[in-house]
Amino acid sequence: MNRTEIFHEHVTTRSFELHVVSPGTGDMNSFLNIAKDVWRWVDYIHIREKKLPLEQQMFWAQSLKTRGVPSNRIIMNGLNQLDQHALLGGVHWGQAVIRNYDKDVLRRNDRLRVGISVHSLEEAKVAEEQGADYLFYGHVYASNSKPNCEPRGLSALAEVCSNVSIPVIAIGGIRPENVAAIRTAGARGAAVISTIWTNDKPELAVASLRQAITDSEKYAEPRR
């Protein structure tokens, strides 16, 4: 295998990325059955299964690969390392990890792509300063994943997008009908969970999201 295909600088992404994040249920069979049908429509599939040991989550990644998902589209949430890996194209962290990571290590080119979840402008600026490649910001709209939390809304999303130079991926309640709005606010991607995993027709759902992204091209601002 050519190991360079998994370096973060070699990953070719669209101008507006679509990330699909696993539902955290621990149900590998359901995850794999859906993932094999939707991966061609998305830029990245995140394995985010906090209740499972890392060894089991890596088995999920191996299983995705055996079902045809390219390694550079698989992102492991919570994996605290940056060395290139034959099964992964990136890692996704919370604030605690990025704040304590050595900036010199993050400046390396031959590392996995790094995403950070943020919930405020201050957190976004810290993550960018530390060397993150992209941010998840949310939740933007009401979300089944956070039923008791008030959504942050489009204005807050726009504030973050206008104050950092790295891509901001909007998460939380993202559906085809609001893709244009988050793009107008400055987001350079969308991340979804329940929109895919709880849908009776996940392949149709992800195709609808991709079509909405295509339709929203007219709202795109020039990349910074």
C-alpha cells in the first residue's frame, strides 16, 4: 500500500465537505450496513463510539475498509495520536487534547488530518492557533443528539466562520433544506448523525444532502 495516500495534505476534498458521524450506539452491523451504501456520497465517515474500547473501534475501521471505504475517508474520534495509519485518514479531538498538544508535532506535514469540536469563538481561535485543520461547530439547529440544549444558531456560526481561516463544519440538525443557510453563514461543510442513521432510507437521505450541497454552490464565497 502507498502510505502517502493517508497523509492529510494529500486528501482531496470538495469545496464543501460532507461528514457523517457514527451514532454512538455500539451497533457495528447496522453501522457497516448503512456505511457501505452511503460512503460514495460523503467526504468522511467518523467512527465516534465513546463506549467502545479503542481496539474495537479500530476493528470498525478495518471493517469499513474491507467494505470498500477508502482509508483516507475514515476518521477516528478520540484517538490521541497523529502518526499515519493504514486504516485512517484523520482524527477528531475535543478541546482538552488540542490545547495540550505540541504545536511542533502539529506542524508536521506527514500526519493525519486533525479536526476539533468547538462550541464558541474562543475555542475556535484556540484550535486554529494550535494547528487544527478544520473545526466542527454546533449544534447549529435543534438536534436529536442534544435534545435539552438550546441551538447556537446561524448568527453564532457566522461569527465563528468569519473569525477563523480554517474550514468550519456545521453540525447539529443539518438537513437538506438548511444547507444553503449554513453555507451563506460561511460554513465550508456539514456534519450529520441522525439525518442518516435513523432514516429508513439512508442512501436517499445522503443523496438529498449531496444534491442540496450542489444546489447551494451559488451561495459559496471564495475560499480564503
